[in-house]
Amino acid sequence: MPLRIYRRGQIWHYRGTVAGRRVRGSTGAADKDIAARIAAEREATEWKCNLDGPSAVLTFAQAALLYRAAGKPTRFLEKVEDHWKDTPIKEITASGVRAMAMALYPDASNATRNRQAIVPCLAIINNAAESDLCARLTVRRFKVEKKIKSPFTVEWVETFCRHASPHLGALALFMFATGARISEALAVEWEHVDLQRRTAIIPRSKIAEQRKVQLPPRLVVAMANLPKIEDRPVFFYRKRGDCHNLWDKTVERAGLKRLTPHSGRHGFATTILRNGIDPKTGAWLGGWKNIRHFMETYAHAIEDITLNERIFDTPLTQPLARPSRKSRKTGTS
């Protein structure tokens, strides 16, 4: 039967069966005529969906609700949602998404446009595509000049710790020793830490799954000496912005090269590889899913042209560098 409207309190609702499916909901209207029009539009939409498929009627706002209901990351969504609103997904094109990014962030870098506009927009659309509600969409990202971020070294971290507060110093050690992002490190609560077993759980974040990490002795000592403050996480701060200024002042006071907290993740990757850990294991230890990303972005070369001299200092090449017994007797090479 067609949708019928009825009043509940001051608001009119609708219910009925359309194309064999039960449909019910609120019009949100107190006026009967307006409610009747809303119910009629909903009925027409249901028929169109039945005849032409879900992609014919799915709007960006509806896809965004599905995305949020699935518990997906919500960072940067609001501006994108406000831009597209009830635009049908089928009308959103790759060029339109790029234009949206330019409109939302006219003075921002290309990296920002990619991260805060294109990526969340595609996440919403392609989440709906996974449920066969629309077609997948791909968009060419804006070209970004790759900036090489310097990694932490053991010396840098130790110097930083000598000039930092206990919580900030332990935070730097934790990021360097585990490869944790600062947002992940700041989410660690005391209930996640077992100092006796020298382990900690890094909770699931918006961009990574939960993982268990080993705490090296130097880090265990630093964390064991931290005062436990009620309603505060292990490293005291809750958001990266809370310790931003203090971090910069500590770097300046220590006379160190300015490195951001994310350099700790770079330092973890580089140090792991330089100590002979294979890339696949290193990526697993630091929570990277993509080994290629781990190697291309986080692993840093030792920029020393004299290192090629080591090729004659290995068991495989040393016999080539030593003169033979016959040549030593004859004096020839």
C-alpha cells in the first residue's frame, strides 16, 4: 500500500509498503501538507531505487551516514559533507572532487588538499561501493613535493631526554623505541602497560590496528619513574597540540636540530634496518601494513660515500683482497 502519514505528538510520520519493502520514518514536519509532500517524495525515491538500483538515488549525505555508522575514521569529514550535502553520488566525478579540494582549501598545500579533502571524500564513496550501492571512484591526487624528514637517532633522543620533563622525555623514548605515532603514544593508558613483562598495548587508532610492543630496558626505567596522575594517560598529554610548544622549547634548550615527534617513527624504521632487522619484520614491529611505504618513506640512507670501502671487509670478499701464497713467495700479485 502507498505511504500513509500519521501524527505522533506534533510531528507527522509515514509508513507503508513500497515495491515489497516496508518503509517508515518521520517527516520532521508539523504541517500536514508539507508532511504529505515529504512522504510522497520518499515513496517516489523508493520506487526509483527499486527500478533503477540504489546508485540512482544514493546521495553523498546518505553515504556519509553509512560511513560513520560503520565506525570509520571521521577526521576531516565535516567540510567535505557540507560541500556535497545531498548531491547524488552518481553526479560526483573525479574532476569534481579535485575542484572541491581547491574550493575548500584555496590557500593550502597540495598535500593538505589530498589529505583533508580528496581522501575523506573517496573514503565515503568507496565505502558505499563496497556494499554495491554505487560505483567505485578513483581520483588523481595533486602532485606533492616529497620532503625528507630527518629521523631520531639514539644520541638525539638521549640529549632531548636530559633537557625534557619526565613525561615528555619518556614520550620521545616510547615513539623511538616502538615506532608509535604521537597520537597512538598519547592514547596509551596505564592499564595498557605491563612493566614486569616489559610490554604495552598501543590502542587501535583512526589509522592503525591495536598492537602489542616490547619495551626496552631504557624505556622501562623511564616509564617506571613517571608519576601516575589520576585521569591522565601514561605520558600525561592527551593531544599532540598539548605538548607542541613544550616540545619545541625543549629542542631549543637542548641545542638540537629541530625534529618533530613524527621523526621518532622515522628513527625507529631507520635504526631497525641499520641493526640488521629485515624490512618485513621491521614493518611488522612498527605497525606498517605496506612494506613498500615503510621502505620508501621511513627508511633513510646513511649518506656516507666512504661506506663502499666495507665491501672488502666481509668474509666473502676478504680472500680477494689477500695475496695468494704463490704470489707472496714470488713477490708478484
